[in-house]
Amino acid sequence: MQPIYILSLIAIYFCMLLLIAYFTGKNDTNETFFKANKKSPWYIVTFGMIGASLSGVTFISVPGWVQSSQFSYMQIVIGYLFGYFVIAYLLIPIYYKLQITSIYEFLKQRFGTTSHKTGALFFFISRVIVASFRLFLVASVLQYYIFDSWNIPFEITVILSVILIWSYTFKGGIKTIVWTDTFQTLFMLFAVCATIYIILSKLNWTISDVFASSEFQKYSQIIFLDDFNDKKHLIKSFLGGMFIAIAMTGLDQDMMQKNLTCKNIKEAQWNVISLGFVLILVNFVFLALGALLFIYAEKFGIEIPIINGSVKTDLLYPEIALNGDLGITIGIVFILGLIAAAYSSADSALTSLTTSYCIDILDIENREKPQQKSIRKKVHIAISILLILVIVSFRYVLEDNIISSLLQIVSYTYGPLLGLFAFGIFTKHAIKDDYVWIIALLSVITSYFLNKYSIQILSGYVFGYELLIINGIITFIGLYLIRKPTK
């Protein structure tokens, strides 16, 4: 597929996003930007959150992960569902009762200003990393298949990507995001289903042929119980998935900001529970796509791309879609799906980071009204620049599969949030608020070294995604140690 065609598709797609932004961003107020005036239909929020939850990482990296991990990711996804029940019936009622804009305002009311700022800062770091991971993946694909042929530097690719996101979010904020995410989720799901259909047609298979084939069964093992030291073990994956969902959705301003735009608690709860069930089906479809991609590559002699001496299974899907012999249709479908998946998460991240920084760090709600909008817009630009810098840096430091790296990083950064919220909800202790940031930092450092030297310290044990739980427990214990004496 010619680069000029791909670029034309992207241009048309973003014109459609800008059109949505035009109609949703007419009321350029902070109430609209931060809360969407609390009028979002829950089913629209749910559908849009599918794309925001999955992102370009799922679109490319989950299928690419099948070769090394088979369908073990489903163990994590099932854990997600149980995490969503905790979010729906424990966290959402708290947020709605407090009537807060940023969920980290809970920490201020429960513990104090330092806890509030610490929680917001850890979210900020976490979400910048996660959003940058996701945009990095998309920018890398665009660079590899389009801009390298035009000798355009990777840095320019990244700058253009972020500018496009900023252009349709700077006015309407979360109100725009609710509707653009719905639009983008539709494109993403259509793309993956269309790709499966095209590959099946090429293989002359039906759906029943896929599940009956020995080739598919080679990739499709879901349950892993043989070796508890293996990070893919069922218990470790399930618990890790459950707490990743609690942390990365329930304790994450990006995801919760959409929930807080629903009209009431009941609709917000329906939104989260529905999302949990839908994601099980959607992720299974992505893994099935991954198996089909590797089967197709083996049958037709397609090699997995190698960059800087490293095999990049993340790039198998774009390699087949853009350089295979499946026709221009799959190329169009892939590009639209990739852009939709990537930007449905990146745009909401930019909006939520702006919200959290304005509310939690700058406390603009206590400033004069004329200043608030101006501050919000400056912060929006500053965070866009920060994302550009972080994405560019990833090009020189990342080696592992993207989703594997992503889930490992969040085990460190979301752990203190898990511990802080758990201590605030399940205990009545007051704490010495000034020391909270030290506890959070020590928790991350301890978790890092525990993970790095686990084989030596724990007789061969290898941490999986349950490291997030350990991190949260360390923070919880640290907060208990700095509790104030009861009178």
C-alpha cells in the first residue's frame, strides 16, 4: 500500500474527528471540559471505553504476544472482570457521594494535602508513561511503513501525531472524548473483524475450521497451572489482572473521568460492569486474530520484521496488512483500526492529565473564574509537549514486547495508589500526611529491587503482574507505620 494512500486515509479520518469536536466543543467551559456537564448516556460511555481500554497496544501487541504467551492473556482479562465489580460497587459510590471532579480529591478529604498531591503525581507519572507507550507503538508503525520512505525523522512523526490529538480535544475536553471514543471504537472493532474475515477467506477456512485446526491449537492454550514460578500461572495472572483493573481503571482519573460524566451512580455502575463482560469477548477476538496472523505467516512464508537486531512480533499485523498480498482493502482496514485504537486512548489521556494537573496540582477551582480557562489551555499545551518528549525517548530504550513492558511498568507506578486508596477506604486511621510521599517512593523502590532479585531472594520465584499487589501492600504497611496515635 503506497504511503500517500495511508496518509490520505489518516487525513480524512482526522477531519471526521474534528467535525465531532466542532459540535461537542461549542460550549468551551471548564464544566464541559472536565465533566461533560454530567449528561453522558452510560451506554455511549461504555462503548467508547472499549477503545480507550484496549488502545493501539491491544490492536497490535496482543496479537503479537500470542507467539510467546499463547492465550494466557485471557487469564488476566478474566481477572479484569472481577476488578470491575470492585470498582462498580466499592469505588464509584464513594466518588459520586463526594461529588468530586478528580478522584484524588478523595485522598485530600481522607488524609490531607500531601496525600492528595502524592496520589495525583503518581497518576500523572503513570498515565504519561501509559499514554506514551501507546502512542509510541502507533508512531513506530507509521514511521516504519510511511515516513521512513520519505526520510522524515521519527520526532516529526510524533509531533504531528500529538498535534492532531490536541487539535480536537482542546475545547470540548471530556465531552468531545466521550463521542470521539465511540466513533473510534466502532472503527477498531470493525477493523479486527474485517481482518479475520479476509484472512479466513485467504486460508479457505470457516470459523469452525479455525478451532478444529492443529495450527490454532498450538497457540490457543488459555490456562497455565504447571509452574507457579512462571509469570503466566493462572493464580498470578488472575490476581494481577484483577488489581490492574482496579488500579488502572478504578484509581485512574483517565478512566474514571468518563464514568463521572454519567448522570448517576446506577448508570456509572452499569457502564463498568458491561465493560468488563464485553472486554472478555473482545480480547478473545484479538488473540484469535493473533493466532491467525502467525498461521498465515507460516503458510505463506512471511517473516516477522526485525528492527535493530530485535524480532518485533508487534509488527507482524501491520506487515501482513500493508506488505502482504491480501489486497488494498485490508490495508485500509488496518490503518483505520490502528488510528482508532491508538487515539481513542491517547486523547482521553491528554484530557485527564490536563484535568488532574489543573484540579489536583494547581487547584484552579479556587482561583478567579477568568483565570481558569486560560490556565487549563496552557496546561493542555504543556502536557502535549511532555508526551512528545517521552514518546521520542522510548524509541531508544524499549526492547520488549510493548504490552509486556506496559504491564510491568504499571506494577510499579500504580502500586502506591492502590495502597493509599485501600488504606483510606478500609481503615479509619489518620496518618502523618507529610510523610506519605516518602512511603510511596520507598514502596516503588522496594518493589523494583524485590522484582529484580526475586530469583536469588525467593529461590527461583519470578514475579508476574501480582507485583502490583505486593507494591500496594508495601504502601499499606508503610501508611500503618505512620498512623497517628488514637486518642
